[in-house]
Amino acid sequence: MVQIAVLGYGTVGSGVVEVLRTNRESISQRAGMPIEIKYVLDLREFPGDPVQEILVHDYETILQDPEVAIVVEVLGGIEPAHTFAKQALEAGKSVVTSNKALVAKYGVELTELAKEKGINFLFEASCGGGIPIIRPLLTSLTADVIDEITGILNGTTNYMLDKMSSEGADFDEVLKDAQAKGYAEADPTADIEGHDACRKIAILSSLAFGKFVDYEEIPTEGITKITAKDMLYAKKLGMAVKLLATSRKVGDAVYAAVAPYLVGPQNPLYSVNDVFNSIFVHGNMLGDAMFYGSGAGKLPTASAVVADVVDEAKHLHENLGVSLGMEKLELMENSQVTGRYFVRIRGDIQKDAGNIEKIFGEVTLVEADGLTDEFGFITTEMKQGEYQEKASGLSDVLGMIRIKD
Amino acid sequence: MVQIAVLGYGTVGSGVVEVLRTNRESISQRAGMPIEIKYVLDLREFPGDPVQEILVHDYETILQDPEVAIVVEVLGGIEPAHTFAKQALEAGKSVVTSNKALVAKYGVELTELAKEKGINFLFEASCGGGIPIIRPLLTSLTADVIDEITGILNGTTNYMLDKMSSEGADFDEVLKDAQAKGYAEADPTADIEGHDACRKIAILSSLAFGKFVDYEEIPTEGITKITAKDMLYAKKLGMAVKLLATSRKVGDAVYAAVAPYLVGPQNPLYSVNDVFNSIFVHGNMLGDAMFYGSGAGKLPTASAVVADVVDEAKHLHENLGVSLGMEKLELMENSQVTGRYFVRIRGDIQKDAGNIEKIFGEVTLVEADGLTDEFGFITTEMKQGEYQEKASGLSDVLGMIRIKD
């Protein structure tokens, strides 16, 4: 038998308890032993909930108990999550977390500490919720050199963009709807500004490229500038607007970004709708692969957390070699990255197209149904720096969205 | 260093050599040691190919060499693959195979033999080519009780159906095209009759449900009866025809089948096109997940084979616990499975719809553009046995396709 403690009885924490109770038998079988929750840590009381019997308010009880072999950190946020995780590892207890903020900021320190102690710090649920992506990257794609990871890593914004597209609704309206449905939080900044996706792509990129990617250095743009009008152009182009978190090798360099992209129907990410997440990976031998599923939600996230607990139970005194890289990966300058750009312009397509072509050379003009005082165009492939220089020569740019075919 | 032997220098075998050479450095790093190919076994000679230097024609050389720790079987077919794999395991050498026929028929024997010897028999490449599915099923979805696996597991037929749909071409025509492109073999029976997909779903079901599924007991229907006319109805319905290999829990029983299905746009398998494969999994906690990628092809398949080699190199004297189940899973009777059915009828919709409704109750009638002497209808949900009984009362059934929303 292995005994564990769950830190935080919120959405994910109560999911972990539920998963372990519901699938008790099959989980024991796979772990090779029963997994028992000895403590749940939470400052609150839960009268009437069976968890009350194992509820503690003081982390010291858990830290001092030599029977607790695994600590599940599902508090979220940086503190006290960081201190608690570190203390657990120092006390020889393996740690599982679903906390992307913690992993993006302190993952290197905590994985190295786990290695030193011959135990584990695992975080499958931190990226893509229930989707198995971290373990497959580390244990299945071992024959490949990964050259791209591109994901729809935030369900809230994917739901919102989907809704804007299908209903012609504007940003503020779908945000309110997402909040009413519980998909977006009262303060939705982390989702809509791309911060959440940024931390996740930083973690996945570190694992894929073997060097630590600092999330603070990833150019990050959210979806707040996307409007119902953009969706009209997308429809006309047969494309979808998706918030992508991407990193890819360009020669010896690596580029990373979070931004809205126009995605074409040939791309497997095109048809990822609603709150689903999906992670596209390209390996130099494997070619294209994609992992799809529920990127958030109580039970899917808890499922990934418990899978990590099972792995740690099976390897109680053996470090599994998970590393976010010791060396830092210097990311390529944004301005050096090439791509194509969809640009919306205030003006008259008949009168102004000539000027656009004078500046950008060959472009594809686009008119959206019902929009008369503006039009759009798509550039040929060019460096982002070059695009910005050229765009500065236009007086009436209403918006720009990058293209991902 | 770990030394390996590759049995067969065909498509996959030469891919294995290429993957190990191209990604030599990163593979060594992940395995924790260099992986060297000591022998390639093939009856043919390959003058001018560097493989010639390590080519052997007699398996005994490999079996008798204590330095060979891992044998990669990529010959395909049952014999001599089965004998060679068994002899290797008996000689204490771990085995990797991409051979679904071998695994479906002798997988239980070979995994148990590996367990007994404290070594491994791994077969990630046997299902879904390069797509990581077996390892994620066994090591990532450990918190879940799997209740459904449904896959597009054969790239040849997916390419053909896609082509029939997009070009309005008929079966024989696209088969010739697929053969010309090298997607279909000269004898395409195993693909188009569903035998290939059947073996793969048998393997995946055994792993997911923990009991051995005999592929010979899975009702299997190929795509040879699908016509260009069916595609006209599919278009009208906004659905796609896909050859699905599926198994799912129904109460305490398990149902498995391989057949063409009409798939709706809300299903993530709907947009899997071309030669790509994709495997949908539903877990009782995780919900929906899907794994997408190249289901065949030299390098994607070799990538999965080499990933297994890396895993075996890391666990040279430790059995990883892979099991296809010791007990046999008794599958549910076909006739007891419920579903909805799309049926094509020769006749006149105005005159004959009444009779259809008299037999089937409520149905949804469908007319396809350009087809005047026939029409279609979709039944409500009923048992397959009930459908067959009712359909026997119709004189002019042109075809039936099951529905998967």
C-alpha cells in the first residue's frame, strides 16, 4: 500500500479523491498496490463530506508523517504551492502537480531536487489537462528529434473563438457567456491574454528540446483584439481563428509564440472545437502526430494527476529521469520569424489595392460579406520584422492575424 | 552499449536502420547508452548498401551471439516471424515487432514468455504505425476504466474512402489509384476487407480491457460494398464514410466490430483524412481523447519500433508488465448491439415511404442529388438483430451503413 496526501480540496483536489474512489480496483491493479489517501489539506471545513475525516489544516502533519510517500499539489498559484512542493521533496516524498504556473517557474529546481533525492516530481496534468502528452513526449517519441509543437492549450479561449465564429457574436458577449458557463473565471486575464497557454508551451518546449524555455521570454498575444468581423473573413477564407501556442526549430534556433492564428482546413488543429485542447507534434521521423482531449475540467485533469500518482507508486525509489533541461534555451528574435499575414484595412478595395501591392508586392485580396468600408489581404511569406516595417507604411490597419496553413 | 539485430531489410527494416543512424545522438541520450545494429537478417543481398557489411542470412548467427540483447522482428507474416520471436525470447533476448498478425495471433504466448524470462516483447508499431497508442494506454491512462476504443486503423482504406468522397469516383477506380501510389498492395484483401484493422482493434482491446480478444471472433466487414452513390448520401447528410474498428463496453459486456460507418462532424474522427490514422479512446474519468498520426509508412513505423527498442534498452533485465490478458474476453453477440442504420432502397420515396414507416416506425428520409430511382432512410436506435429482422421485410435494399454520431 502507498499512502498519499492531497493539498487542496478544490475542483481538481476533489476530482482526485473521486477518481481514486471510483476506479479504486483498477488503479490498485495497475499500481501494483492499493493507493490510500491519508490526508487532504485545506483551510476550509467540509461538514458532511466524507473527506472531513481525513482533513487537516496544518501541512506539518503531512510533512512529518513518514507514511506519506506521495504529495499531490493541486492548490494552484505559486505560493504556498512552491514551498510545499519543495518541502515534500526535501522530506523524501514524491510530488505530483497540475500547476502550470509552478512548473513553468520552478520546474527546473523541483525536477532537479527530485533527481537528487531519487524520487519524482511529475506534472502531466499541467499541460493539456487530461490529454496524455508529457509522458508520450518523454517515453514514446524517443526515436525522434522533435521539430515542432503547436497546441490549442487553452479551452476557455477555444470555446470563445468557436462561439464567436458560429454565432457571429463579439468578444465581450462570448466572454460573459463563458463566465456564466463556468468556462472562464471572474478574472479571465490569464486565459484571454494567453498567459495560461504561454506557461504550457514553455513546459512542453523545455521537455521536447531538452533545454529550459523561460515563459517570460515567449512573445504572447491573447484573443482580446479578435472581433466578429475577423470571423467573417475567416469564414470567407475557409479558415478558423485559433489561439495557438507554438514552438518550432528553424535551423539551429527555436522560435516560440502564443498568438491567434488563421488555421486552414488541412491542419488537424482546424477541427478542434469547443473547450477541447489538442497538441500537434512533428518529429523528424514520425512526421505529424496529434494528441486531443479535454484540456481542463475536474475529472479529466484529476485522471492525469492520478496517472502520475500511479507512476510514482510504481517507482517509489527510482527517479524517472524527467528533466526540463539545465541549460537555458535562447529563443529566436520575433522579428526574424517568417510567416504569412492576414491584414484588415479600412478603405476601398478598388482604390487602395494598388497601394497595398506597391508596398507588399503580391498579395491575396479578401472581401468579407457585409463589410463595405474595409477589406483584407494576405501577404506572401516574409519575416515578421519585414512585415512590421511594411505595415508601418499603411495608415488604416484594423488588425493583423498570422496564418498557419 | 546495447547491440541489436534487425530481422528483415524491407520497408520497415530499412526504416529502422535509417532512424537509428539519423538520430543516433539523441537516441543514445534517451536510452542512456548507444544502440548499435550488429546484424541485419535478410535472405537477399544488398550490394553497395552499407547494410551489406552487417548482413547475415542465417538466424542462428544472431541467436547464438550473446552480445545481441534485442531482436527487432519486421519480417511481417506469421512464419518465420513467430518461430524467430519465440527463439529470441527463449534465448533471453527482448523482442520488438511491428507485426500485427503476429501479435494478434501469438501475442499472449510471447508476452507471457517475455515475463517469465524477465525481458520484454513490445509492439507499439503494430497498431497505428507511428502513433503512440499502446504505451499511452498502458502507462498514461492508468487512472481510467476504458469504455471505448474506436479507430481509423487502416490508412489505405481511409485514403480510398476520402478519394471516393472528394472525387465521386467508384471503388475499383480508387483502388487502382491507391495501388499506383503504393498505398495499396497488389493483393489488397487484408486492407479492403478489414482484416488488417480487425487485428489491430483486437490488440488494442486486449490491452484496454485486460482480457484477450480473439481477432477471429470480431465481426469484420470491409469497404468493398461502398459505392460512389453512398458518398452522395453522406454528403447530403453532412457525414463521412469511415472504416471504423471499434470496441466498447455495454454494461458488463464488450462489443467489437470492424465496419464502414457514417460519421457525423461532431465526432473527432470525422476530419481524419488521407492516409492518416486516428484512435479515439473514452475513459470513465478522462472522457474523450484521441491520438492522431501516420498509421503506416517506412519512417513513422520505424520511429515507433525504435521507441520500443529504447524502452527495452532502458529496461534490459526488467519486464515492463505488458500483458494482453490471460483470460479470454467473450464478445457480445452482434445481434444484441444497438445502433442506428442508414439504408438505401430502390424505389420511389413518395410511393414507398409509407411502407418503410410501417415496418421501421419513425425514420428520417434522405434523397441524394441526382439519384432518382432510389432513396435512403435512417432508422431510430435499435438492436442489430431487430434491424435485420425488419430489413428482411424489404424487397429492394441496396445497402446499409451503420451510423456513428
